[in-house]
Amino acid sequence: MHWDLSSDRPIYSQIIEQMELRICSGVYPLGSKLPSVRDLAQEAAVNPNTMQRALSKLEETGLIYSLRTSGRFVTEDVSMIEMTKKRIAREHIQEFLNRMIRLGFQQEDIISMLMDISKELKK
Amino acid sequence: MSNLLECKNLTKTFGSTIALMNVNLEIGRGRIVGLLGPNASGKTTFIKLCNDLLTPTRGEILIGGHKPGITTKGMVSYLPERTYLNDWMRVSDIIEFFKDFYKNFNPEKAYDMLGKLGINPKDRLKTMSKGTKEKVQLILVMSREADLYLLDEPIGGVDPAARDYILETILSNYREDATVIISTHLISDIEKILDDVIFIKEGQVVLQKTVDEIREESGKSVDALFREVFRC
């Protein structure tokens, strides 16, 4: 998975988002051990201190936890990951709706278009 | 914890030209710092003062508590803007040279990095392109286990792919007790790996902040802010 960092927002908050995404999508499965800060920083081509800061934030939320000597792990709590998934989905949908409204669509139109396109995709 | 590098009222003039004016800086250990400024802003003067290649007109610099001199030369690994290596030498000769000069030089590390970049240690410098020469120099400098790395324009002459490799090299050599100061104006290429940013303008420090502070406060990349601060 590629690290996609834009240049106009704080790096550490973007790393948090992408780590959440990776955990939710199973790139880092439930209960698995995360690579070291140094390896992650190198992979994302960011400063190790920035990576450290992002991981500490994720620890605060409980999505990952650290064992003093053996490293950092993804939570084993399924409901926690479900909650995170829903939150991310909500954010995406809100953003999408805002854009559609800016384009001048009404809510009903948006929903019916969504149904149509989703049907086409199923085929 | 004490700072690795401290400047107090550092001033350097060349006749009537002011290169640096009352620079006050404190830089801790374990940081990657970008020294950013347009041409002729005083970046190279600052780095040369840190290396005892110039002496301050007024004020002082302390590196690990010492004034630049013999002690600090053992602590500081310096990549100058222009090469000082002899053209006729082979890379392996220069490695021997560095081994003699610096106690903290690690030749295995150097050979390992040369191998990764596909540079033949038996090649002479004069047969190499400008970019390859720059890579060799950076490899030599990063192969020292120093406290402070001073890199003056390390990515100027190399292509974007090699630039990525160089940044990776800097990151993979990063140690918690060492600090790297990189002077450049190719900001967008390096801002992701920086902790702190120092903007220097006409010999004075106009801003010292972390990259994320800049992005949070201005909603702009360091590169965009630089273009704003230094608009011609």
C-alpha cells in the first residue's frame, strides 16, 4: 500500500488517517505486530519523530497498543475497528454529499443516482 | 537536555557586506533541520562558521558546548557545497583517506551504500558524472558516526530518483542522539523528512518552527510558505 501524503496538511494527522485505513482494511490485521517506527518512517519517507508522534496519538485512541519490550500491536477489539470504519465512512459520505450539493443536486436526486450507479456496478 | 548547537548573536561581515546578523539559534539532538533561504541569504556562511572555516565577527557558536575547532571537527560531518576531493582518486582511495582522518568513519557502511547505488569503488572521480560525484560525497559524509551532520545543498545536482535515495539514506542513518542540518532551496522534496524549519533571510533568522506547526497554522506546505515569505 502506497503512502499518499499531501503537502498542505500536517503530516502526522495524515499518517494517523492512513494508519487507520490500513488497520480497518486489514493491511495490518487484528492483533498483529506493527513494523518499527524506523521502518514505517522509512517506508512513508517521513521523519521518524513525526511517525512516532502519529503512533502515540493512535495509542491514545486505543486502536493500537504497545508492549514495553516487544513493540506495537493492532487492537484485538473488533468493535473498536467497526467504530473506526463507520466514522471514516461517515466522513467520506459527508464530504461526498457536500460536493454534490455544491454541484447543485438535491438530496433525492443524489440518492436515486447513487442507486442507479450501484446497480450498474453490480452487473 | 543541553542543546547540540547554540548560537548567540552570531554575526559575520565581509568588509561592509553583512552575511549574518545577530543570529540566535538553539538546536537539540535527534532532529532533522532544514536551513532554508534564497540565494545569498547566509546559509553557507552559517555552515562554514560551524565548521571553523570562517570565524565570527561577533557572537559565538557552541557545538556540544565547544567552540568550533579540533574537538568539534571530530563531532561534525560536513558536506560542503563544492567538492574538495581530488579528481584523480579512486573511491576506494578516498575511503582509505577518510579512515585515516576520522575515527568515527565506518568503511563497511560506505561500501554497502556504494553497492546499493551501483557505484564501482574502483572508479576514479574524474570519470563520474556530477550527480554520481555528489552521491559519493554524501555517502562518505553519512558513513561517519557523527553527532552533527551539516549538509550544504546535498540534493542540488541529482535526479529525482537519486534524490529519493539520498533522503532515504539520511532517514536510515538517523540516530536519536544525532542531528542533521540540511541547507537547500529544493524544499518540496525534503519537507516530509524535516522536524524543524529555519528560514533565513538577508542574514537573519525570520522563522524557526516545526513542519507540522507551519502546516497547522498556515494550512500551507513549507514550500508554499517559503514562496510567500521570499516573494521577489
